[in-house]
Amino acid sequence: MGRIKFGISSFIVILSIFTMIGCASTGSTPSSTGSTPQSIPPDKLFSKIRIDMPQKQMLDLIGPATSELHHLSYMLFIPIVGWFLPNSRETYYFYKDNGRVIVNQYGRISEIIYNPAESGYGEYTKWYE
């Protein structure tokens, strides 16, 4: 009977490890999706910010957004592991005629999307283009 418990607990530990490894490697970056990020001209608003910059510093440099949306990702619902993933809760800042900035749950910029045709008002259908 002790051997069965050891076998099941070992299986659970191995399954948990593979789940953590698999979830940690599913982050979406522009290079993994095959698209290349559009370069930001030096005279534009987003040229002042960079990836991994704190949210407070971003807001001080480029000012408040036209609108913002808060998004809970499916990764938040992965038991235990999902709570600590950096992209489980995101805030989208939309800037009219500039694009959008995505800030992760730790208050750091995770993605900058330059789009001179941005309306400034986020829509759910346009989050993942």
C-alpha cells in the first residue's frame, strides 16, 4: 500500500513540474508569433519608454492614457502556478494616434505596440491581433 502512495505522489510531482515548465514557456512575444514589431520613430511619444520600465515612470514620461482596460488572462486560473506568472493580469493603456502599452501584474511594461492609427479606445476584439 505504501508503494502505491509513493507511485501516485511521484506521478503528481512529475506532472506538476511539466505543467510549470509548459506554462512558463507559453508567453506571447512578437518574435514567437512570427510578426516583427514596428519600429518607433524617435520623435514619437513611445520612443521615451522601454520594455521592463516601471508603470509609474511610464506615466510620468508620457502622461495618462486615452483609455485603459484591465485583463485577466487564462493563465491566472492555472492552480497555484498561474497566480505568479507575470502575464496573468495585465493592464492595457491605449494612446490615441500612438498605440498601446501593456503592463503586467508586477507594474512593469511587458509590451509596447506602436500603431499610428490607434483610436485610443480599446476594444476586446482588438487585443490579440
